[in-house]
Amino acid sequence: MPRFKQNKSERQRLLRQRRNERPFLFDPQFTRCLGAAEREIWEEAISFSGGDVTEAAEECGLKDIPRGTKVLWGRSAEEALGTYRRWQKQNSK
């Protein structure tokens, strides 16, 4: 039986699971965390919503999530934001 290569999103999903990461929703300016969701529920909701963060958040039980909300992954909101800031700094060079 041939082995199929995992695509990038599958690898990311497995890595998030191993690291016990979850999605944290931030306002568009990344000034405050609006909420968090369970990983498995979020992955299903974001898939069914076609990538619409606001709709997926509502499916996860989060209310009043504005358009433009950003999602970062981590074990905590602080870790997720810190990882994003490091990535941003690294890619601006």
C-alpha cells in the first residue's frame, strides 16, 4: 500500500496537537485577547465556515467577535502573541 505525503496543514495540526496548543482570538490590532477555543472544535468550525473567523468563533460559543479578528495558536495567549511578534520581527529583516 503506498504511503501518502502529509500536506502542510496536516503537519501543522499534528504539531499543534503534540504541543497542546489552542487558538486564541485577538482584536485586529493585537491589543487584547477576545477569547479562546478548544483545538478540535475550532478546527472543525473554521473548516465548515470556509475560513470565516467570526462565523467559526460563533460556532465555538464565542459572542460579539468583530470582523477582522485574528487567530494565533499557543498554549497561552501570551505565548501565542509572543511567537507572532518574534515571527513578525524575523520576517521584517
